Amino acid sequence: MPSQKVLEQKQQVVAQLAERIQGSVAGIIVDYKGITVEDDTKLRKELRENGVKYTVVKNTLIKRAAEKAGLNGIDDVLNGTSAIATSAEDYVAAARILQQFADKHDNFKVKTGYLDNEVISLDKIQSLAKLPSREVLLANVLGAFQAPIASFARAIQAVVDKSGEAAPAAEEAPAEA
């Protein structure tokens, strides 16, 4: 039987993790067994730079936190080593970074994930991983909005250039007459 102090610490971890799950838009649970410290450090750095929180947590604590957060359906993957990555704003970042890492490292595996507090399949996680980053998507949208305006501006400039060429010719014609 764990001491009261240890029990309180575990309850605090569960409460914090449940709050983190509820406050996130997306999360991924992975099996990190067999990766080197160097690879783990690089992975954590990339996740941090993209606003993703990544934590190694015991399976029982993840299970209790998920239940407390109302996230059901992840119990069957909670075995072996587990880490959870959550993102409060970006739906794609955690899936993209972790799936790419898993593709390069045989021992590292994506177990499951969730979007808006609903568990998603591994196929959906892989589909999310193929999407470009938020910044690239925003740049594409901005480019799509700017394209018609830029075309209009070029057309107006062409009209101005053409009328500018016609004006000197018109002025010269009466001088010759």
C-alpha cells in the first residue's frame, strides 16, 4: 500500500494530466521504448518548438486521467512504455512530428490519439501526419486570397502601360499634320 504522500502525488499528476487533456485539441500516445537519449532530446525539442507538450507517464495514470477527462477507448493500448503528447492549439503538429519520428525509428510506435476529446484510429493519425504545418496551410490560404488581387493589379497596370504608350503617339500625330 503506497504512503499517503505518494498517493497524493499520483492524484495530483492525474488531475494535472486530465486538465491538460481537456485543454488540448489533439493528443497522441506513443510507445517510446528503444530510442536513444539523443533521439529523445531531438524529438522533445521539435515538439516543444511546435507547442506540443510531451510527457512520459505511467499507463495507470494516463488511464485515470483520460477517464477523468471523459476520454474513453484508450485502455487497450496502455501497456508497455507510454508517453503522451498534447497540443492546445494545433490539430496536426503532434501527429505529424511523432508519426514522422516513428517512420524513421523501428522501436518507436504511435499507439493511439484523439481529436477534440474523441479517440481516432491510426489511419486518421497517419492522414493527419501527412498534412502540412499550420503555417504552410495559412500561407496557402493567404496565397489563394492574394492571387485574384494580384491578377487584378497586373491587369490595371497593363491598361495603364498601354494607355501610356498610346498617349505619346496621339500627341505626335497632330504635330505632323
